[in-house]
Amino acid sequence: MKYLPCEDEEVHKLIQEEQARQEQTLSLIAAENIAPLSILEAAGSVFINKTVEGYSGARYHAGSRCADALEELTVRRAKQVFGAQYANVQPHSGTSANLAVYLAALKPGDTVLAMSLSEGGHLSHGHPLNFSGQVYRFYHYGVDRHTEVIDYDQVEMLALRHRPRLIVAGSSAYPRLIDWQHLRSIADRVSAHLMVDMAHISGLVAAGVIPSPVPHSDFVTSSLYKTLQGPRGGFILARQEFGPALDRAVFPGCQGTPILPLLAAKAVCFKRATTPQFVQMQYQVVRNAQALAHALGEHGLRLVTGGTDNHLVLVDLRNIGIKGNEAEAALESVGIVANRNLVPYDPEKPTITSGLRLGTPTVTNRGMGEGEMRAIADLIAETLTNMGDDAVISSVRDRVRALCSQFPMPGWATLPGAAWANLKP
Ligand code: DSN
């Protein structure tokens, strides 16, 4: 960095420290990834200076020629990647995309059926503290207590009982495939629309590694920074007939000007998602999650649903007598960054939890494969079974640091002023 250190040393220092933290720790947060440098450049471009409102060809500010071309390109690429009839790339986040779909498809007080947060759903799927739970009447389905997979009979029973206008699917902590076709047939039975929030899995869907919800859904929403490996921000896909209502719902319904540099970065992200390298990486993300799950299981850790079909693993820690928050803190102390998570039918509250969610996008992007996943599982098990033993913890910390040095952040060595490399995380 050239200008920031002169202008604002405090912010520059924090950025350097964050770079050091990312480089010198292993992120297993399932909702994180590493944005390529091309995406950082696009997100930091001069499009930040341009204000537009509305859509290409119908703007409220002059000087929009490049912005119009950019938005058209981004929309075209989004539709192409996912085979969608309609795309809106303006939402500032995945939650903003959900808000816009609710605004387009529902009236305040309408009934919606979604997966509960405590069994793998998302805050914006009707949590009482979220706008969604306050404006609409949400009912929630969950997973079967024994198999821990979505209980489709319960979804159908609740749909028949409550006659929702919208059924919401998609999750933030569910390690298995979701049967989109089954949900579509339930939605059809009660004349509900189907919305899928694919934020966690959109990279896997783009690459064709897992089945796409797009052909079965009326609306699909997503963020871009998780498996899709893009910038912050969200997007909506839909059938063409919903386009005008969705356009109005995003602007002027719930947003003003879109963040144009992020639109530029979204365009780059969608282009990258069609490359063979991206597809290969997504297959490896799943292979790595399965290798990690298998190795954790061999250490006696209980996996929710017994394994994974996607990029994440949910560990139920109750059989080793540790709470999720304790595991999270112990792992962070050795340089393994993950998050506590509720497990199905969890007796603990969300700030404590009985579980740990682990994801493989970031470590895969660093070039790690199944062998490294087995090594990471060893390091996790050693940490969790030796909490309080300083000698073991210190040895694990050294081995995590060595693994990080062996697999540096992709492309970061080429960044100017790589001074963060010597900072303490
Ligand atoms: N939805 C949150 C998560 O899954 O961690 C943030 O992306």
C-alpha cells in the first residue's frame, strides 16, 4: 500500500495486522473464503466515486454510461453461470437480497415457512429478533431428531396446516444436500412460492458439484463471499415473470444507489466461476470437507448427520464434554479459527452451543488437500482433548504455524509492502 500509510497510519496498521492474522492462522469458518486479488482490485476501483439509482437505461443521474455497461455485464454473467432467466445484482448483502424477495412476494403479516435457525437456517429466515420475524408470520421446520436430515414430512404437514404464501429453504449450518424437487412439490401442493437462499453453497452450485435449486425455485438469493469466492454483496435470481416486482423491491423498495465497485467485483467473480480451475477447486472443497469429517470421526468426534455432502462439517461436542464456545476459544489459541454453532435440539443457548462448525473453502483455496485435512483433524482433536495442557497447546500452535507457512495465501507474496508477514497474528 502506498497512500494509506501516509494518510492514516491507524487504519493501515489494522489492515496489516489483519493480513498477518489471516496468513498465520487456519480459517475453518464455513462462511469465509479468500477473494482473489483481481476481485480486491475491482472492489477498490474508481467506480466507488459514481452514484447511480435505478437500472441501466433508466437512471436518475447523468454520467452512467460505464455503470450501465457494468451492470448489464454483471447481470448477463450471473444469469449465465446459474442458468437463470432473471438476475438482480444490486443487493448489498445476502440478507438484503432476502429482504427484497420478501418485499416483492409478500405483504406484511403474510405466512412463511422456513428452516429454523437452531437447526441450520438463517437469521433472515424469520428469527424473532430479525426484521423478517417481526414483519411476517414465520413458522419453522427442522430436522429429524434421529437422522438429523430435513424432515420433509414435517415440512409438508406444516405447509398444509399453515398454508404459507412462501416456503424458504437454504441453510447456514446444514451439511447435507437439500431435496429441491421435494420442496417444490410441497410448495405446489399449497400454491406457495419457493425461495432458496443458497448463500453457503452457491460456489458448489455454480460449478455443478451439487444440484442447483434454480430450476425448481421461484426465487434464489445468495451472497458471494462464501464458496463463490467473490466480494461482499448479494444477488437474486428468479423466473422472468418476477423481474419487474423484484426490480422495484430492490430499488426503490429497500435500497438507494448500488455499490458499483462491488458490482465490478461481482462481475469478475461470475466470470471466474465458469473457469475449469474454479470448478476443480469446488470439487476439492467437498473432498476436503469429507476427508476432514472422516478423520474427525476417527478421533471419536460425533458429526451431525454422520458426515457431509458439501463444504461444512458440524461437530456435536457433547460426547467429549466441551461446549462450543470453549472449543472455539481453545482452537483460536492455537491458530485454528472456527465458530461455535448450535446442533439440532441443542440444550445450550446460541452464545454457548454444543457444536462447532468447520468449513473447507479457505484452506482449499490455500492449496491444501485431503492429507492436510487429516493433519488438521489431528490438530483439532489434540487441542480439544488437551485443553489446559500448555506443552501440548504450544506444540499444536507451532504445527499450525508451520502448515500456514507451507500454504501461503494465494498471490499475497506479490502484494507491495508485504510487511505483515512478520507481524504477530
Ligand atoms: N450467515 C453467516 C454464517 O453463516 O456464518 C455469515 O455469513
